[in-house]
Amino acid sequence: MDNTVAHPEEGLLPDSLQVPVVDGPLSITDPTHAFDIGVEASPLQNHADLPEDGSTNTSASDASSLKRSKPHDEPEEAWQVVDNRSSKKSKKEKKEKKIPNPQSTNYPSITFNYNAKLQSKIALDSLRNLILYIFAEGAAPQWVAISQRPQFRKIVAIMVPGLEEAMFKQDVDFATYNDQPLDLDQKPRVLTSPDDYYPRLLKKNELPEILKDFADMFPHLWPVKTPGNEKFGYIRSPMGTILTAPTEKSKEEKSHRGVQAAKEPKGWKDERTRITEFLTMPEDFQANGYFLHPACVPPERRRHFQDPEGWVHTNVENFEDGDVPEEEIQQGSVTAGREVLALDCEMCMTGPEEFSLTRISLLNWDGTVVLDELVKPDKPIIDYLTRFSGITEEMLAPVTTTLRDIQAKLLEILHPRTILVGHSLDSDLKALQLTHPFIVDTSILFPHNRGAPLRNSLKFLSQRFLKRDIQKGVAGHDSIEDAKACLDLVKQKCEKGKSWGNHESQGENLFRRLTRTGKSYRANGGVEAKGGVHVGKTSAMVDWGDPMKGAGAASTFPIGCKSDEEVVEGVIRAVKGDPVAEEIPFGGVDFVFARFRELEAFQGWWNNSDMPPPDLSGMSLENCVQNLTQRIKRIHDSLPPCTGFIVFSGSGDPREMARLQAMQAQFKKEFQAPGSDWDKLSVKWTDVEDQALRKAVGIARNGIGFIGVK
């Protein structure tokens, strides 16, 4: 049935008729003006009542209808065709997305609830997780309340090494701030007590003049803990922590208890790799607790080389002696023509902190036992460590084999082309009092997710990568079982490639995670984004030097700088975009990470060996802090509404920690060198230095942060 209308006759509508305007019907256009007619036409007759020739009696319809017949067949200039199929959905899509009023309840916010019970200072990881929660996926933070998450348009995070909590004391004297010697108890430097985990309210009248702007930008000063470990004397890289997102867990992994079996990441491809690619290099021996073999010592020092008392070394003259000519290597072989033996030992205690060999097991590449013997220590045993070793007094009673017997056998078995495989082999070789230059250590191949010096246990690695339970029950370990687990871990690593097992400790680049899983919501992504959709978030890394050399390579727009002033310009450019979108689209990126470094250099915290620190000799600390505040204020003023703004120091003062770490490394290098003499060491490491390092690490872990919404 055609929706036809008849031409209206002149004078058909009386002057008094008011024509309502409604959506939907056809629009009639006059050469001088346009108007909509909302008068419904009379219903047409049913086709059954029409004559066979299709003609209609138009006399009545002409007088009662305002519609013209077949407008598409007879186009006229005065007619406009209107699409009458618009839906509610399309209307909402065309609706302009408004920025909420800052005073309205729809405006995004990050607030601290004073009724919250904090059990510790917030960690640096918490700031990264806050960014992920707002822009991607993750658990909601418990230390702050986030309202109107979908309304956040951008997030800007700025790292400011050198910024300390004590600078925000009202009576601080910047002229003498760095004159006082560092107190390891940190009493004059820290405002909050070690048990005070709560943020400090920023009051303008209680801040130094040059830092008052912070009170206008942020409500609180947060104590922030840098990841690290006082016991082991280290902190993790603040930059690495904030820019590395933890590996995502599947729903299955989240619901499963215990150790999860390792899974291949998306897009994973096996890369068959020779075992020789995993050898511990001579320069890494001492750092991992190994005593040096003569082949690892420079030739000029070998003449004076002497094994420690009771120690022996395998018959390898030079490190290159282990190399096998390519023509002798079978094509596709992962052993590269080398003999691979897996070693594991069990020990007992023969004195305070003194462990002696009680069992040795040696397996070849196919798992066949080459050597498995019990050993009677030379000294009386004070603890058999049965719960770990599985060795009892009854087992060792008839044994006559000594450590010297085992050393003699090993010197016959091990040759220049032999590779020893094991877990934390430094302990086994110390029990054997033997050195060998070709080592593959599974504790190094599969690093701990929190970095060195922490190590994964063999039990954990076996469960995660081999789906095998070892060291069960109370009977102790089985050295053959442990050696077999090490062997299988190495075989798996050779089949899958160098990155296998490493991706778990490294996590995922934050920029890459935001690009891959970034979410947009209805407030800033339109009706299609209702409930949140994966759209990916654009990002920029603004840093000194070349951001492409580090984590910034994964950002959408890496921006290199040579000064803090250039960093400010880079951040504002990344936030607003280029005027005509030369590189960065107009409107800017979603996430910006930047780092100021002039205060870091002035404080003496600079540790970048690739770039010399800037010359700030003509500047005072007060000027440096004042410039920093003004630059942060300029960035804040340039931010659009609904932007999350985070400023953090990354760490506390790391200088004393770095000094003691260097001292400890030098001590280990000299002490573990063959033939070392305690009295001739250039540095000595005692409990006094150890306690000092722990305190210094504690100081370095005390950072600060500021969180707000523009």
C-alpha cells in the first residue's frame, strides 16, 4: 500500500488553525521558510475496495488529506525527504557527552575514609593498581574510595625522586636541610612515626611558603612504601614497579587454591634453545654465591691461584675448553654436544652454620643414575636434619665413604665438556668443596617474581612448571627425585626458550596493559560503552633521555627531554595534543607518565650511568623545590576536568643504602676469591654493617605520594 498524499489546495487551512510541530512526519519546505506539518492524513481505503484499474476516488481525499501522491516519483524542489526510522538509541548516541559539574554528585573523586583501618603504609604497587582500576581492570582499592569511575577522562602520574616528607614541615630550613649528617634512625627527617600509616592532611597555613600550592592541588600527603626487603638489603626499582603490571590471572586461576600450573601467554611461540645459552657466566658466579674455578679467573691472576683448604677444582684449563665444534653437534640437539649431569646433595649439621655432605646423587641427561652414595662427614654430626635430608643415624652407621672419596670420583667423571645442572648449586658445591666452571642453576633460570636475591624453591618450580609434587611427607627429600626435577625443568626451558619462566617475574608493561585492556564507559565513550568496553587507552611517557630505551617504548607517544622544563612542556603537549594533530591527536592521550629529575640530581640521588646529571651548581635547594612546585602547578592548571593527578617520590633517600650495598659486594668479591685472607680484605662485613644496611634500606623505602582529581 502506497503512502500517497494529495496536493493541498490553496486556502484549505483557515488562518486560525494552529499547526503542531512533532517528530516523525514528512517535512514540507517553502522557498522562503520551512515548517513541519503534524496533521494526520485520512486513512486510505482498503485495496479490496479499489477498482481493478487501480484508480481511486480522489474527490473526497483531496479535500481531507494534506499528503501528496508519490513524492519520490515526482521530486520537487520544495519537498524534503526525512528519514523517519530514527530510534531512541540513535538519539542518545548523537547526544553530546557533557563534563559533569564539579559540585555535582556525578563528578569523579578519590577520597580517603578516616574510618578505614590501614594495617600498613600503602605500597608503591597500590598507586599502579589504582591507575589500572580506573582505566582497565582490577580489584577496587581498599585504602581510598573512588566514586564515578566512568567519569575519569585522563590520568597524569609524575615521579619526583628527591622529594621528602620532612620538606613539608612548617619550620623547615632549606638552607641547612642537607647539612645535617644522615641519621639512620631518621628521627629529624620523618614527620610520621613508623606506626603512622595514615595520610597527613595538607593545610596551607602549616606548609612552607614554597610548597603551599600542594594544598590547593591535593588533600593529603600519603606515606608510600617502596617494595624491598630489609633482611636481604635491597629495594626494587620504583620506576620498574610503577610501570610493570602484575600478570593477569584467569577466572580458573583465581578460584583455584595452591600453586597454579604455568600457562603459555597469549601469542606464545616455543623457541628451541641450546643449553649452553643458559650457562652461568664467570662474572655472575660470585654474585650468586659461587666460588670461582681457575678457568673463570683472568690469565694474569691464575699463576697465584690457590684453592681454599680442602677444596678441589675440575680439570678445565680455560673456559673455552668446553666449546664443541659445530660440525660435531647433531642438528637440532639442545645439549650442543655437551654431557649434562644433574646434581643434588643432602647435608647434615656438624657445627653452628656448618653443613657437611651426607648424600650425593648424579643423573645423566636421560635420567639414568650415574652416582648415588651416602657419605660420612669427618666431624661429629650434631643434627642429621632428617626432616629435610631424609638421612638418619642408622643409615650412616655402616658408611665408610668420605668427602675425599667423592671428590676423587667427581674429578674422574667431570671433564671440560660436562655441564652441571642443579637448584641453588652453590650450596651443593660448597658441601662438596668443589668448583666447576660450567653451571646451569634452575634458581637463576626461573627467577623469583620479586627479583633477586629471593629465590623460588625447587618444590614450587616443580609444581608450577612440571605439575609434579616433590618433597612430600615427613621422610625428607630424595636427592634423586630433586635432581630429576632440575633436569626436567632445564629440558623444558630448552624446548620453550629463554623467556619461559621469566615472563612471570617481569609482569606486563603498564602502557601495553592499558593499550590491551583499557576500558571506556558510557560517560566518555558513548552509549555503546555502557557497562564498560575494551577500547584501549593511549599513553605518553615523558622522561629525560630516550624513553624508547626502557618501558616507555611501549607507550603510544614517547617524549624525550633534557630538562624539567621540557618535561612540563611534554606533559602539557601529551594532555592537550598537537594543535593540528601533527603527531599527538588533538585532545591528547588518556594516560601520561612523567619524571622530574633536577631535585633528584641536586639531592645526590642520581644513579643514571647513561646520562650525566645536570649542572645545578648555581642553584639552592630552596630554588630547586620552588621551581618543582611551580612546574607541578602549571601542569595541574593545564589539566582538563575529571583528570586524576598523582605525584610521588618513588623512594626515600637511597644514598646510604647504595654505599653499604657497594661495600657488601666488594666484601663478597674478595672473601669468595680463592685463597682469600680475612686480615688482608680491603673491607670487612660484620653484623654491625649488616644492621646498618637494614636501617638504610628502611629509610630508602619511605617515600611519599599525593593523589587528587582536577
